[in-house]
Amino acid sequence: MTANGNHSKDTAPRIILGGLQVGEDPNPPALVAISYPSCDRAHAVAKYLMSIQNGTIPFQSASNVCAGDTAIKVNISPKPVKDKGYLCQVMAKADPRHLTYCFYVASYVTEEEVSVFYSFFDVANHYVFTVGHETDLLLDTIHIIKYIVSRRGD
């Protein structure tokens, strides 16, 4: 599975928003993916996030698919920053009692990415969160079905 979008040769991770067509699903879900330029880093982050997510495994045959996680949060700013786009943040708490996040990634996304994401999200009422190496998604390692995306801030 690969993702398309604006890709930079930076070493920093980048967040990809869009839709995820898997098989013949007539209502494919929206997609939030953190893309890393390093394959090793992408796999390490995917394993770490799977270890702290608190969702359930709904399918016995797919232990990498989880649903209902509340440890990992996604926020998309409701207003763009001039000449940058919309700030998209992914953050996670290993323990909900903690005040600080153990994981945080942020990047700017285009208006088109936000529009595509919400067009899929509005129909499917959920999105898939995963990690990738450049445009290759690691759905076999981390595939979290999520239902809430925050739009707070200015």
C-alpha cells in the first residue's frame, strides 16, 4: 500500500492525510499516516505506538488491526497558517494519568489533503492511523481504526 502526496527529502517525519482504498470497500476510510524517510525509524515508531495504543483487536486473524484507541490523538487546525497550510499533530500518552505526551509529531498539510481527508471521514465515520516509510504504509505493523479527530486551536 502506498500513499501519494507532497514528499520532502528532509529527515523529519511528515504527516499524510487522505483516503485509503483497500480491496473493494465501497466506503473506504480516511487516512492519517506519519511518514518517515528512514525505514528503520518507521518500523521502530510503529512498534512503539502499537505498544502504547489502548484499543481492542476486533479480528483474531489480524493482530495488527486495533479499534477504539484513545491513547493516540490527531489534531488538525481549523484555520491554515499563511504560506504553510494546516497544522496537523499526532500525539500520544502512554498513561492517561500523565499530563505530558510521550510521543509528538507535527507537520503542515495542504488544504487539498484536509479536504480529501474530511470527504472520506464524513462518509466512513472513521479513519485509519498508521506509520509509513516515505510512501509505503506499514499496515501490516500498525493499523489503528480511529473515530475522533480534533479540530481545536487557531
